Amino acid sequence: MPVILGPNRYGKAETRLVRVVRDGGVHHIKDVNVSSALSGDMEDVHLTGGNAAVLPTDTQKNTAFAFAGKFGVGQIEDFALLLARHYVDSQPTIHHARVEIEEYSWRRIPVSGDRQHSFVRDGQEVRTCIVHHDRDGRSTVVSGLRDLVVLNSTGSEFHGYIEDEYTTLQPTADRILATAVSAQWRHSGVSSSSSSSFGESYTEVRRCLLEAFAETHSLSLQQTLYAMGERVLTTREEVCEIRFAMPNKHHFLVDLAPFGLGNDNEVYYAADRPYGLIEGAVLRDDAPDAAFAWE
Amino acid sequence: MPVILGPNRYGKAETRLVRVVRDGGVHHIKDVNVSSALSGDMEDVHLTGGNAAVLPTDTQKNTAFAFAGKFGVGQIEDFALLLARHYVDSQPTIHHARVEIEEYSWRRIPVSGDRQHSFVRDGQEVRTCIVHHDRDGRSTVVSGLRDLVVLNSTGSEFHGYIEDEYTTLQPTADRILATAVSAQWRHSGVSSSSSSSFGESYTEVRRCLLEAFAETHSLSLQQTLYAMGERVLTTREEVCEIRFAMPNKHHFLVDLAPFGLGNDNEVYYAADRPYGLIEGAVLRDDAPDAAFAWE
Amino acid sequence: MPVILGPNRYGKAETRLVRVVRDGGVHHIKDVNVSSALSGDMEDVHLTGGNAAVLPTDTQKNTAFAFAGKFGVGQIEDFALLLARHYVDSQPTIHHARVEIEEYSWRRIPVSGDRQHSFVRDGQEVRTCIVHHDRDGRSTVVSGLRDLVVLNSTGSEFHGYIEDEYTTLQPTADRILATAVSAQWRHSGVSSSSSSSFGESYTEVRRCLLEAFAETHSLSLQQTLYAMGERVLTTREEVCEIRFAMPNKHHFLVDLAPFGLGNDNEVYYAADRPYGLIEGAVLRDDAPDAAFAWE
Amino acid sequence: MPVILGPNRYGKAETRLVRVVRDGGVHHIKDVNVSSALSGDMEDVHLTGGNAAVLPTDTQKNTAFAFAGKFGVGQIEDFALLLARHYVDSQPTIHHARVEIEEYSWRRIPVSGDRQHSFVRDGQEVRTCIVHHDRDGRSTVVSGLRDLVVLNSTGSEFHGYIEDEYTTLQPTADRILATAVSAQWRHSGVSSSSSSSFGESYTEVRRCLLEAFAETHSLSLQQTLYAMGERVLTTREEVCEIRFAMPNKHHFLVDLAPFGLGNDNEVYYAADRPYGLIEGAVLRDDAPDAAFAWE
């Protein structure tokens, strides 16, 4: 009954890197979290502990810092591609690199005068990307965001669903719809994207998501999800597929009748668990297959 | 060796309440987390389990929801006072009430047309208040915020400190200074504050904190803390004391020399733990004693 | 440029359910967290919001509670299979069900007498399972655990790795090796597993993991991972594949030389981030393909 | 309107330190988290940024590591006292030191043979202590624990409480009582406690807490809290006061009647928020005043 090694990868996760650019008194910062994962000739290290094919995770951390110094950190997708290609191109034993970067957003604190080096964290949402690159020269870029928390206080209904012996839910024609959007979108190509375009692409996809969420009169969270994906794909031609994981953050109308009060959709209890969880992909019908897994 | 009951309180913590106000198609939301804690004639419940003096925590939850329906949720300080007074005034066995409220901030999603019911969570910082009220009619209001994360990419030095046999730190004339501000400020009075003033007070105190953080050339985080407190107290006459807990979120300059690179304060490693922790109070020299503990 | 719906699923996540069984004065508890996700005829709900094919997530929550009452909660794998089959078998529009359950462990508090209804949470690790079932009658069962935190204070080396221009790590012949094991193992079959066997299987796999971790003199965390997987597969014939995600929780030897002290592998700094992350699968060479994704 | 500095302290928080003791092939580990906070002549550093009185937090981190090397880490209370005294005794500008330590528990992984260096994290609860020491030679030691999660599946009632217009809760004669115990207990003296006694004291106090929780037929969580405190004080003479914060982790009986099922206290929903929160102190009637705040 022989036992064999299956898919595997290793790397340094969550290197927290802050890059400052000084343009006279005006500073710019990039605050990112870099994770790299490599795979290749890794039979030996698993079976015998021989590390001859292993580029240590410590070196991957160093490389992230060194590249940030040497090249700066522009759009996270570009920085991830730079790192991924470096690992595959420089090490024959590394056949595939995956680089994931999270970026945290900062806003300037308005200050009079020309000293511009003060910042306040802006929002809780996180911009993300996952880049794959292999020694056959194939690359994929998936951009994304998470923890974009949105709420419609009306414009959401839910009815007409299956009823079985375990049904107690009452249909509603007016509810709060709230979710924390996690979305990842795959770029059709890599080479066509200049550095500026990843930044613009992110801003515009995010705007599409917010607008479609706000503008969709929703009969189900799935409908909203699809509308958000469709909006992105019909607006942004560089995107060929988008995937969502959206919890239905339930807001339950509180029964105030025992206290002699009505509740005309005004007072809600925001529940933690359980929550609905809606996951789905929207894609072009001619989207090419992804060369690599998204994860 | 008799054993006695010491200080005690009980209540319902973290009632997550969302209040919607519909002004035609324009909606407003208040998203809060209410915690109440009561004390009074509580010997029996501790010693024998007799609950005759106990207003159940479930009822406290109901009261928060019912009051939100009946009175709306305006400024959190006002809503907390309303609840605290209710408990003490309506129940002879309750001698003291403490109400703590957190508020989460939302921003409108810009949508064309007159449907205005879509929101996106705005920032990770949380507005807070703690209100005390007792049966002698005394009240205190402490407003606050937490998780206001700020960073100066220059304008911070650290040197001239004690050196002992365990010192290895090198002095620096230019470092990143970053912290997550937790601040609580005590209002001189309660009655003088109309509803609108708590809202304006919060906005202005927050602005003072940000500006003083940004404008202070810092020789130590303590100096920055004091400057922030002083700015609030000299700007906002309704505040008589302010307390801070500010972690020094270390950003260490990465040594890139092994890679043949310089690092002119450009590439930093953002560390998690350990971190410095600076706590301090700034107050008017004629600030009245607080009637109640802040906690 | 038509846009289409891709893979999707929806369900109720994290229904926190506690089931008590009273055997006279001796109580038994099961503390679980149930998440179900369904897929099937879901075009309509995404494209038009028509919910006719949707079994609401609220009903899924109810079903979990009702089944716990009706059938009890035995081994989590069996309870998950029961739910998954129910959804697919009872609803023609549901073609596939995925049920994930986490179980939290409790230990009895020793008490004299025959009242046995007091428990204390035992450990931070969590037992898990993910079950898939579809309308073709195929089922897969993946058992697992996470947050099993283990540490070897010696018996770990790391050297002989690739050195490049970004290498600064020094080789070591004696280091702490610590990780938080997340492991998932796929059962070869479903029908052969009686209820008791999932419980025994879990206990024994966990024991294999701990023993292999402890007994492996490690030249790399990958080697340890493989040894753990191999131990499971050679010991437990019901398992055909096992996958790991194991962070290398770095413990750095502190340089005490500046203080005139040696440090003979005695004083370590336990770092948070970044951390190594080792992921890998070990399987039988004749393991059948998994019918469904593991996630 | 002069502004002045109020109470303040500063230090290094959360130095994660692991100390290994090698007794031949048998290793012992101590896994702790050390936080120190100092106060004294700190006017200058706040008002002008002058650091001449400041022992840097970086040095405090170094000191924790150096002391772990030099003296080992025995009982956390002793190690905290050692550090606190060092800061006050060695630095004239430091008038007061507070040292807080958390300890994480590990259990040996049973392995055959004489290699005994493998451990698995044991439980999620955390042992704690807070020590104060000042230049007048006064010291206090508060030991504690947190996240000790316990549950009684019966033996808990709740009725006879106040009913007002906001009451909807039904009285119950049989409910689940569950909580996560946070407790801190103050030692009557410091000097009398030999190293071994803090360890034994902790073990015995923890046992008292568990047993009193399990053995108390509870009419309210307050009654249970008091019984736990009383048990400690009547059993352990070295303790003069104990304080608790105990959330009432609600387990709500699920209404299965809509599904044609009864629910004889068998199926519960474990809620997250809101939760009851019971805080209280139990002390000897002749307990001396605490020299310092507990926090």
C-alpha cells in the first residue's frame, strides 16, 4: 500500500510591509501584507527532509522587502507578478509561484502647510490579489476585495420560496439587506495591463459593485449577487469572471407589540450567527478557462 | 472568617440594534451596540438566588429595543442617559445604572435619483460612550472612540532615554509613528448638552485628535498623547478630562544592506507584538472629580 | 458579450446547536456548528429573483435543529450525511448538498455523587467534517481537525537549503518546531462506516498525528507533515488521502549576548507574523479520485 | 484654563516569551506573554518630549528576555515580582511598576522512550497575574484566569424576578447555565508565598471554581458567582478577595413544536450576542484594602 505525495506548496505568509515614498514633504505610503507560496521539485524535502530544492521562507520574506526597496510597491498585482516571476525564473527547482497580497487603505489627514506625511486608516475593507506564474510562462491575475460591508434599508423582498415541513419563515416584501462583500475577479490577460490600469480597474470594479448593490431592487441576495457580477462584466472589459462570497447579515425586525408599540420597519436586531451564505460566480460565456486554481 | 459581597453589577451586554428613520425615500440609519449594567439591592440574589430585586437582563434588552422604537436613537450619549435614568427611576431596587453604547459609522452609497437607502460601512473606528446615573440624580457622560488608526511617516524622533545594561535600542531622529487611538473624554456637565451638541462635540474632538497627531513633531509618543489631549481641552470647553490608551505600533526599518541596498526610511516591517503601550490622562486643573469610575 | 452564471451554492452557515442527552442524572452534550450549502436549479433565483427552487436558509437552520431533536447528534459525519441526503432527496431542485460541521470538545468536571451534568471546554482544537452528497447518490466524507497546536522543543534542524542573493538565514541543527495543525482526511468509503467507526477513526487519526509529530526527527516541516500523513495512511485503512495546512510558528532564539548571557536554546521569542505556511497532501497511490471538491 | 497631566503609565505589552528547561532528554516549557507598565517622573516626556526619565519599552522587552535567561521562569507571579522590583529598584525615575503575565498551558504528548520534548496546547483557558510594586516597597499580587468555559446542562433555574412593562421572559425551572469564567484573586500577602505556593494556589483555586460551579444548584448566575468566590475564600486562606466577570452564555431552547416535535430540554441554540454579563467581587470582611488598583 504505497503512499505518495500529493499537491503541495510552501511559503512565507503575511509579511507586513510598509513602503514610504517621499516626494519632498509629500509622502505616499503603501501598506501591504505579502504571502508567497512555491511549488516544484519537492519530493525530497517531504520524503527525506533534504532541502536542496527549497528556497527558504525566510528568504521569501527578505525578497519581498528587498523588492519593495529596489522597485517600490505600485499596484499590488504588479508587485505580485514581479515576485512570482522572480521565484520561478531564478530557481530551477521552483516550477510555480503563487503570490497573494492584501492592501490596507489610508487617507491623508488634512493639515495646513506643506507637510503631508500624516494618514488615517480608511475603511475596514481590504484590497486583495492572487497571482500565479509557472515555468511555462503562464500567469493569472485575480484581483479582489473583502469586508466591503453594505446595507440597503429597503428595496429587498423575499417570498415565493419552497415550503416544506420545516418552514417557519414568513415571506416579506420589505427587509433590510446587508452583506460583507468578498469578491475576486479574474483578469482576461496579464500583459495588456499596464501598472496604472490595475489601479483604475480596482476603483471602477469597486464602484460597479457598490452601485449595482444600491440600484438593484432585490428579490433574493442571489439576484443582487448576479447583478453585481453582471455590472462588473458589462462595464469592465478586462474582467472575464468574478466570484462572490456574500453572507446574508440578517437584520430581524423586533416585535414591539408586547410593549404596545408598532414597528414599521424601524427597529432591527442585527444577528451574528447563523447567517445565510451565498456564493456564486458570474462569467463571460467565452471566458477562457483559468490556468490555475483561484485559491 | 466571614465572607462578604463586594462591588457588583449585572446587565445585558452587546444588544446589536439598528434603527432606521424613513424620511420619504431618504433613509437614515443608526447602528449601535448597547450594554447596560445595573447595581443596587443585590445581596439576596448573590447569597440566596432570590431574584426579587433583579430586573432581568432580557428585559434590559427589550427596553433598549422598545426605547429605540418609542424615542428613536439620536446621539448615543442621549440614548444612554435615557436608558440609565429609566432603570434607576423605575426600579427602587436599582440604585445605579451604567449604559455603554458603541456606534458604527455608515456612509451613503451615491446613487442617482431620489432613492437614498443604501449605505457602506465607513471606517473601522468606533464611537463610544459610557453613561452613569444613580438614584441621587448624579450623572456622568464619557464619550470616546477606539480603533482610530493613524500614522506619521516622519516627524517622529526618539532619543535621550535612559540606558542601562539591557539597552540595545539605537536612538533615531526619524521614524514612523503609528498608533490605534483609544480615547475617552469626560463632559463637564450633562444638562447643558443638548442633543445636537454631543454630535458636534464628537466631530470636533475627533478633528482635534487627528490634527494634533498630525501637527505634533514628536520626540516621544507620550508627547503626542499629551498634545492631543491638550488640543481637545483647549478647544472644547465641554470636555474636562480625556484619557488615552495608545499602542506604539512599531514599524521597524528593514536592513537591506545584505542585499546591497540602502534603506533611506522607505521600507518598514510592521510588527504585531510586542508593542509599546502608552496610557495617560490630560485634564483641566479645575476639573471636578468624576462622580463615578470611567469603566 | 453574454454573461452567464457559474458555479454557485447557498445555505445557512454556523447554526450553533447544543444537544443534550439525559441518561438519568448522567448527561451527555454535543456542541456543534452546522453549515449547509445547496446547489441545483438556481438560474432563476440569480437572474430574476424567482425563489421557486430555493429552500430558504432559514429552513435549513430549522432542519438542523429538528433533526437534532428527532435523531440526536451522534458522530458529526453521520449527522452531516443525514442532513445532506435529506436536502437532496426531499427537494427536486436541490441537486447537491454540502454540510460542514465543527464540534467543540467538553470534558466532565469531576463531581462526587451521581449528578453528572457539569462540563468544562477541553482544548482549543476543533473537530471538523465536510460531507458532500448529490442526486446521483454519490457521497464523500472528509473528516478533520484544526487548531491542534503542537511544539517540539528540540529534534528539529534546518539546513542545506538554496542560498541566493536574498539569503540571510543561518542554518540550525536545533530549533523549536511549532505548528497549529489543520488536517482534513478523506474516507475511502461512506457506507462501510458505522456510526461508532467515525468516532474511533477520529480518535485514532488524531493520535497518529500527535505521535508522528512527536516521534519525527525533523529536517524540515515538510518532512514532518509527510510523516504525519504517512502515519495516518499506514495505520488507518479507512483513510485514502489527507491534506494539511501547517503554519511554521517561528520561535526565534533571543540574542542575550549584549547582556553578557549565553542562550543555549533556552529563551525564545514566539513571533506572530510573518510565518511559514506549509501545505501538502499525502495519499495512497491507488486512492480513487474525489467525487467532489474538498472545500 | 491650565491643563495638567493626570495618571499615566507606559510600557511594553505582550512580549511573547518561551522558556525551555532541558533536564537531560526531558524538556519543560513555559509559554508566557509579559507586559510591563511603568510610571514615575513622567512630566517631561509628556510636556516636552524629554526622555531622560524614560526606560524605553524596548529595554523592558530585553529585560524580560534577559531575566528569563538568567533566572528562568518559574511561577508567573514570582517572575512578575522579579521584574517589577527590578524596574523600581534600578531606576530612580520609576516609582511604580505593574507587570502582567499570561501563561498558556501545554501538555506532554505521550511518547515511548526517554525523549520528552513534545507538547500539545492544553485547553483554551489562560492563567494570568498582575503584580504591582512601588518605591515604598509595597507589592500586590493578583492571580487569575480567563476563558475557563463551563456549562451545566441542568441544575439552573431563573424565576421570581421583577416584571415590568418590558418583560417578556418566561420563568424557567430548568435551563442550561454556561459561562466563560474570568476571575482574579488577590493574595493577602506577598512575602509568605514561596514559589511553589503560587503554583499550588493556582491549581487549588481553579479546582474550587470548577467544583463550586458544578455543585451549586443555581437560581441565578449571581448566586453561582458568589458560591464560587465563597468556595475559594473558605478553602484558600492566602486569598483575601476575588473578582469575577462572567458572561451568561445563553442557550435558548429551540421551539420544535412547528415540526411536530417536543423538546424536553434537549435541543438548544447557543447564542452569541447579546449576552448577560455578571460582575462581582467576594471578599473577606477583614480583607485589607488593596494598595493598588487591580487593573
